[in-house]
Amino acid sequence: MRVAILDDYQDVALTSADWAPVQAHAAIDAIEVFQDHLAQEDALADRLTAFEIVVAMRERTPFPRSLVERLPNLKLLITTGARNASFDLDALRDAGVTVCGTGSRGSATSELTWGLILALMRRIPAEHSAIGDGRWQTGIGRDLGDKTLGVIGLGRLGSKVAAVGLAFGMPVLAWSQNLTRERTDEVGVELASSLDELLERADVATIHLVLSERTRGLIGASELARLGSDAYLVNTSRGPIVDEGALVAALRAGTIAGAGLDVFDVEPLPDGHPLIGLDNVVLTPHIGYVTEETYAVFYADAVENILGYLAGSPVRVIE
């Protein structure tokens, strides 16, 4: 059997965990690591046709039915993380492919969220660039302490972000479709009566929702207008939760003060994308989970998944 590890941009998969048990297993002929990203399905199908086991990094490479049906040798598909919205599980089940997930760490994305908030509020990228150009103190930042933080989604990540906001002395309010007062009381924040209220009151609104049909396009032109010209939007969840065209228009028009974005509709972000070059955005390349510690969990669990499958006892199976 051959193993493919996909989208290992930094070439760290084989050093993030101990792959020796897989490499030494009698059933494994080879492990091949791919650092590049293939978006074109024909090329991807050609690349993967000989592999029985594939390890995918989060949702970088989708596996829709059209691709799955072109991979007759695929037997085990692993996603890093506990779920993967870009996998067609019905198609994989129909093809007899076992799908497994991995554990993760609970802090990396919430930490990056605060990196983006601070970068926006204190103009860190702009001042860094100015120093390189020989300029000194080119603008004025903003304090956090008296500003309102609006947390859209108060799950595992949103609650961690809220806790830091409270530590900064920020009033924090939260909203999601099913959020209860019991949950907001537990976290120690205020329950907003609606998304509109949260956006109208927030100086910084940060998104921590799972992408679904209910959340796709949740933030559009009217919601950005409610956020207002002095407020910032941060998205480290999934790009399509925000209407990207409406966001670009709002940033260009000054409808909102700025945005910190780690996620986009199309990834990697295409050359010449209208978000690139705007002076009121901070962009990162979907690195919310990209830390040494998280990768160590991802790939160690992937090794366990492969060994479990080869032993006839797969673990962390996603149904």
C-alpha cells in the first residue's frame, strides 16, 4: 500500500510525528509527501490514483463525489481535525472508503484571533512597514480596554476569545442562532438579543461559527453597514460565512474601519485578489491551526489511524 500526505506546505509532516512504525509496516510500500496544492481535479485524480491511503490537511483539498469516483484504489482517507466539511462522506461511504479524523489543540486559532485584533487596533503591520521605509510613527492606534467585543459564536474557540477580551477590560457580548443566557452567564459575557444588536454595539466583531447552510453568507452588506465605520471585523472561521464581495466593497468605501482575515472563499488566495493591497486589512494564509504543537497532534494521530486501519481496527472513524 502507498500513503500520500497532501498539502504539506512547510514540509514538516514527517518530522512532526514518528512515522517509523508506518514506514516499517510490511503492508506499506512507500510514503509520499506533496508540498504543492493541486486545485484542478484531473491533475489531482492522476496524482492520487495509485494511493490506497491519503492524509489530507484540513480542508485544503476537497474530496467531492466526482473525485472519489476516480480513485478506485482509495481505502483510507484521513483528515486532520475531527471533521471535514469538504469531504463528501456519502460518496466515500458508497466507495467503501474508511474516513478517520484526528485530535487537535484548543487554543491556536483563538490565539491568532487576538493577533489579528491587536494588529488591526495598534496598526502593527503598517508601522512595521513604515520603519522599513525609514518613517517613524505614521499613525495612531486604539486602546482595547473601553471597546466592546462582539463574539459571534460562543463555543470552544469563541469562549477563549471572550475570556481574553474580558482580561483586557472589554465589555463582551455574544450571539449565535442557538446561544442561551445560561451559556453566556457561564462564560461571563452579555447575551445580545440579535446579530444586528451585536454588530451595532461592537467595536470589534469576531466570528467563531461552523460553516453551514445556516451560516453561509451570514455577514453581508447590510450587516457590515450595521458594524459601522469605526469598527473592525475578524474572521478566523471560514471565508464563506462573510459575503466576500460585500466585504471588499465595505473596506474600499470605509463602511467598516478594517478587517483581519485568516480565511477566504478560495484558498490559497488567488493572485490579484481585490483584498490584496487594501491598507485596512490584515491577511494571514489560513494559519489558525498551523502551529508546531497542533501539527504534532495531527500527524501523531494520523499515524495511529493508519496503524489501526492496517490492524483491522480503525480508530477515530468519521461516519
